[in-house]
Amino acid sequence: METARLDGKKIAEQIKDEVAIEVAALQAKGITPGLAAVLVGEHPASQVYVRNKTKTCQQLGMHSEQIKLSPDTTTEQLLEIVDSLNRSDDIDGILIQLPLPDQIDDQLILNSVLPEKDVDGFHPVNIGRLVTGDYILAPCTPMGIMEMLKRESIPLKGAEAVIVGRSTIVGKPMALLLLHEHATVTLCHSRTKDLPAVCRRADILVAAIGRPAMITGDYIKEGATVIDVGINRVESESQVIELFGEESPRIATFAKRGSTLVGDVHPRDPYGIAAAVTPVPGGVGPLTIAHLMKNTLLACKARHH
Ligand code: NDP
């Protein structure tokens, strides 16, 4: 079977172009959607994520603010900052970059963001709305994946969907979104028995585990659509060769950077078995940022309704 690579980058560009058109229309009415990204500490990956998010905001004509706080910020100090952003008229979306340092009560902080400005979709009110199906703001990664499945015309109604990973950020909201589209959903985790057999039932298989290349060919049904959410950094040359093969251009990338990214799905195994697969990088990652922009726009439109 020929396996298609689902181009997340291309779909993310389409979503961003659509957002930019709506932003321009709002600006003509004197409204500029605004996103505030709050970063506590100096976590290198988080710094890159926040920089990319604010840069994308600016590219789409949105207002953006980066609030960088020292690693020893307390829960009380962060609550005060969130409170001022909740009251700011320039800000439609508030993003608290995770992970937060250990001394901070994450849940208290996430719950303090106004649900109307919760563009990550993590607030219990927004999670509740997602459960009922009456939602505006839902988590960006699963929303981006849904957008891709729809734009690629992957049949959802009655499809067997298996999700591996039950996090609040990815797995659980992914299950709800697929359920709302009438898929038959199975949500797996570390205690699932005979995981390969459960995964082989899937017409749509979503891997959100955080374990490099765990989903090998024996987890995949012929003709399945495989969505790889995982982002794992591999730093061993022998592992890179084993995963990608000696001829792969990844060997050169690895030689230059000392590491390379691999998803939760084996980078070569699905080819010839699955109908379609998302690459890492260039699959789900770009869709997450694009949907954050869309959520900021949606939050702005809802606030000015
Ligand atoms: P979490 O660590 O919060 O959750 C991982 C899930 O995988 C858990 O439910 C865990 O089960 C399950 N799991 C772990 N090991 C196994 C196993 N051996 N068999 C079956 N299930 C297992 O991860 P996240 O959901 O936050 O992230 C998952 C991956 O996706 C990571 O690589 C992360 O970097 C990436 N990610 C990518 C994004 C993107 O934009 N592309 C956005 C968000 C995340 P249990 O609950 O039983 O412990």
C-alpha cells in the first residue's frame, strides 16, 4: 500500500492565512486580537515555544505580549499577573507556558485564567463545555489534528479511533473531539492490556505517549491513518541509525546538531501499511501553533460579540 505523508505545515499555513484575513477584517473595525504568553523560568524549549507563538501572532497582525518571570516567582505573584491580564482590554488570550517551576501550584494558576481568555482550553469550565459538545475554546493540539483530519477528508463517522495516551492536554480532549464526530473511540494508557491488538483495530490511530518510536508496524492496521503527536529528542547516533536507516538525511542532521526529533510512531514502519501518516517534525507540531492563533481569534470574536 502507498502511504501518504500528511503535511501539517501546509495545513497550518492555510489555517493561519484564514486567521490573518479575519484579523484584518476585525482591525478594520478597530479591534486587534491580543495574546499574552507568560513564561516562568528559563526552560530552553519553553523559551523557543513562546518566541515562536509571539512571532506567529505578529505575522498574523495580532497584538502579542511576552511576560517573562524569574524562576523563583511564587504562586501569589503569578496569580496577580494573571489577574491583571484577565482585566486587560488588549488581551483576548492568556497562555501560561508549561511546565511551571515546582513551587508553583499549576492547577490553581490554570484555573485563575478567565475561561473566556483560556486559549489553551485547559480551564475546567472549557473542559466541561468540551464534554457537552458546546465549546468554543478546546486544547490546540487535538483541535489542530481534527482540522487536519477534516481537511484531508479522512472519514470519521463510525470509524474506529484508538488514542494512546490519556493526558488532559492531548489524549482526553482528542477522544472527546473524535466522539463528537461519531467515531467509536478507545482511549489507551500504560495499563492497557495487549496494546498492539487494540491499536490494530484502529482506522485512526493517535499516538500521544512521549516514547520514541514505540508504535511499530505491528500496532498498525492496513489502511489506517496514523497521527503522531510525540516529540522526542534522540541523542544517540546508533539509535538514530537504527530508527532512520544508514541512508537517511537524518544522519547528517544528527551530525550537525547532536540530536534529532522522533515521534511516538516508528519513522519507517508505517510506510507500506498505513494509508496516511504525519511526519515528525512537520506534522502535528505546526498545527498546534496555528490552532492557538485560531483560538485567540475565536476568543476575541466571542469577547466583542
Ligand atoms: P503525558 O506524559 O502527559 O501522557 C503520556 C500518556 O502516555 C499517559 O497517558 C501514559 O499513560 C501513556 N503511556 C506512557 N507510556 C505508555 C506505554 N508504554 N503504553 C501505553 N501508554 C503509555 O504526555 P502528553 O500527552 O503531554 O504528550 C505526549 C507526547 O506528545 C510527548 O512526546 C509530547 O512532547 C508530545 N506533545 C506534542 C505536541 C505537539 O504540538 N506536537 C503537544 C503536546 C504534546 P498513563 O496515563 O497510564 O501514565
